[in-house]
Amino acid sequence: MTEPRDLHERHRAVLPDWLSLYYERPLELTHGEGRHVWDADGRRYLDFFGGILTTMTAHALPEVTKAVSEQAGRILHTSTLYLDRPMVELAERIAGLSGIPDARVFFTTSGTEANDTALLLATTYRQSNQILAMRNSYHGRSFSAVGITGNRAWSPTSLSPLQTLYVHGGVRTRGPYAHLDDAEFTAACVADLEDMLGQTRGGVAALIAEPVQGVGGFTAPPDGLYAAFREVLQQHGILWISDEVQTGWGRTGDHFWGWQAHGAAGPPDMLTFAKGIGNGMSIGGVVARADIMNCLDANSISTFGGSPVTMAAGNANLIHLLEHDLQGNARRVGGLLLERLRSACAGLGVVREVRGRGLMIGVELVRPGTDEPSPEAASLVLEAAREGGLLIGKGGSHLGSVLRIAPPLSLTVAEAEEGADILARALRTADGAFNGQAAAGTSQTGTSQDTEGSAGQ
């Protein structure tokens, strides 16, 4: 077997520099089962990131592997030019679960492609290239998706086919409205939206928003904010696209879709999905009202979207999730994990905030004694957690100062306790290291001041 170090060198020789890897010694993961994965050295890890929120139910879930194997034994690929029974079956299930009336479903291979499709539909339907997006947002890596991404760490170019207007509201505890209570915060964000719309020329096509910002560090507005936005949008005929790539399928525990936390507005005009539905297989898609989905007047196909194998996996995965009430498990076990982490972080100067919902939890790290984000502390915790046998992610608007914790939705109470213990130790390590640096800096500053004072006398 190739050594991981050799594989890393080969990776660097043929893949882009901007294709980042976690850890000083990058991991090669070779197999998984349940909530655990193993590396090339045979070491086992508790997986609290699931391939970026993609392994939604469990690694090597028997129902999914069986469905994939059986479908692959029949036919691997057909394209959308032919009737595809697994695709129709999954579309029927998703349309029924979406809450969108007279829903139509189009399958893609990723969340990026799903958001691309939603933007194409919205701009065509509204005959406008103006899009409202949230500050600190992330919607994918394609040219159009980068053009509506409000997180500078993930926006490599300012060029775009769209005119994007960024709205306040996605980050509750930072920014100019952070000091307000929830009702005042929502009112201020609505006023900002109304002011922005009053200064636009022509009609805006749509607002696209993540109910919980994923890459942005699992930040969320107060419940009801998007309902308040919706009232304003409807006055102008503007569509609402809910980006459910990371929040969908019950991950937040309280709701099946993230938009339902803002349910007073009713369902969005469109929602996009991906990641968890495939449990590792490449599935994305858009759900939209029929009049929106059918607004395109040119031919279109998808070569790989709706592949029989990926659709078989999606059907098996969704059925398992519903039959085993994994949304309820996310609410119960996620609530326990959140409280355990809040307790563990109490008194740690390196932790600014522990936030989240269900099994979607963020821990924001700062330099102790300041409000300054600390990607260095996040990297230190990431490494220490790995050494302890736990894999987590990171994100946030400041080059990765937020730990992202999103285990498979089948996480057990015992595994939640184990992961919380490992993470607590890693956080204490980072807190000690950074408090030590702060103390050393204070001591050096004091010595310098004393010396200067003596010289002055």
C-alpha cells in the first residue's frame, strides 16, 4: 500500500494548489461503518463531519449499499432521455415532502449544480439577472454560484453573470445589528431589505438563502426572519429560494427543512438539495412550483443527474431516514451534544459562542480576551481532536474560525458523549496554548514598559 506521505506528494503534483486538505499530515480514509471511519494506517475515528454533511445516515448503511449493488447489476446509466423508474420514485417522495404545491423536481449531481439550476429558473422566470443573497453565504463553486456567495474566503472572483445585492440577517451575533434583541434584529434586517429594493432598477429575480449558513459557520437568523422577508418579497413578485443543501432532511432536528423555522411564510418558491440525500452518492436537485420549473423554453437534459444507481441509493436512504425517525434522533441526541459542548466550553476564553440546532453545531473560536476570530485556534483544535480519534470540520467568515460539528443523524448517545469528551479536551488544549501566549505577551509588554519607565526616570 502507498504511504499517505507518498500519496500526499502525488496529490500535490497533479491537483490544484487551491484544493485544500485538512491536517498537517493529511488523512487517507479507506473505509467506514456506522459513525466511524478508518485511515490507511488502520486507525479508527469517530466521524463528526460526514464528508462535509454528506454521510447523513451512516457509513456503509446496508440498505443503501444493497440498493446500489442491485441497481448496478441491472444497469448503471441511461440519462434523462429515457424513463427512469428510480428517478420518478424519488421525485415523487421529495415532491411530497417539500411542502411546495404542484411541485416538480429536477435532479443534478451536486448542490452547486442545483443552485445553478435554481438561478437559471429564477432569472428566466423573472426576466432579471438581479439576485438577493445573504452576507456570509456560500452556495457553491461554479461561476454563477461564486457570484452569489457572500463569504470572501470562498469567492475567488468578483466577476459574475449576475448582479448580486447582499442583505443583512444571516449572522445573528456579529455585524451592526448584533446588539439588538431578536424582534429588533428582524425589523432592522427587513428595513435594510426594503431600503435596498427601493434603490434597485427593474425587478429583482429572487432571494437565495441558507436557513442555517453552512460554510459560514452554522450561523442562523432568529426564527421568523425569512417569513418577514417573504412578506416584502411577495409585494415585489420576488421569488424565494431556500438553499437546503446542508439543512435538509431533518438535520436541524426541529424541522425536516430549514425553511420550516420560518414557516409562517409558507413554503419557498424553490428549494435546492444535495449532500445527505445520497449518503455519499452524487445527488443534488431543485424542487419548484410547476410554473417556475416549466418556464424554460429551450431543450435541456441531464447526462448524470438522476442516474439509476444514485436514485436507487437516494430512495433507500430516504426510506431508512423516515422509517427510523432520524430527524427525531437528531433533535434528541443533538440537544444532548449541544448542552454537553456548552458546558465543556464554559469558562474557556478561546470560545466565543457555541450555537446550533439538531446535529448541526458550531463552536466559534477567538483570541482570548478579544472578539477577534482565531483560525489558528480552530486548526489547533482540529489537530488535537484528530489525535483524540475525532474528525470535525471548520468554517466561518474569517478563514475557518468556527468548528463545524455534523455527525450522521443516527449518532447514538454514547457516541455523542465520547465525541464531546474528545472535543472538550482539544478545546482545553487550545485554550491553554492561547492563554499562555496571551500571558507571555503581557509579561513581555510589562517588562518592556518597566524598562522604558526606568530609563525615563
